[in-house]
Amino acid sequence: MRRDGSEERGVLVLARLRGLDKENEVVQREKEEILRAIAIESKEEGTWGDLCRDNGIAANKRFYLALGIQFMQQMSGEPQLFSP
């Protein structure tokens, strides 16, 4: 819905995915939830540097943990499930 700035196109996609009419209450509720999430995300600001600082939410520890997990997974030598 954010892409192309067209809510209508997004509603049509939601309706097709759910097999419902675009005016259906379920589709409209999901549209509103998505638009609310987009509004919240647009207010959020962050930088790559924020990943290296605690900022009261332990973002730096989470970031380093994620890096470590990915590194260990790559170094484990396990074969890929899907090859390109």
C-alpha cells in the first residue's frame, strides 16, 4: 500500500489473497492495520550507529548476537538446503 502510494491497489491484492470482496470487513480491517503500521514506521528514525549503542533496549547486544549466530551458521559447514 505504500508502494506507488496506491491504497486501492493494495486493497485489491488483500481481497484476492483472502478470496473476499474489497469492501469486506476483514479486508478493510487489515487495510487499516497496515496503514497504521506504515504510519508508525514512518515516524521511527534510526541509523546504523544505533545498532552499536544500547539505547535502553539492548539493541547493541541483539545486533552482535545476530551477527554471531550468522557467523557460526556460515562456519558450521552445513550444506545449503537450496542451491542457486
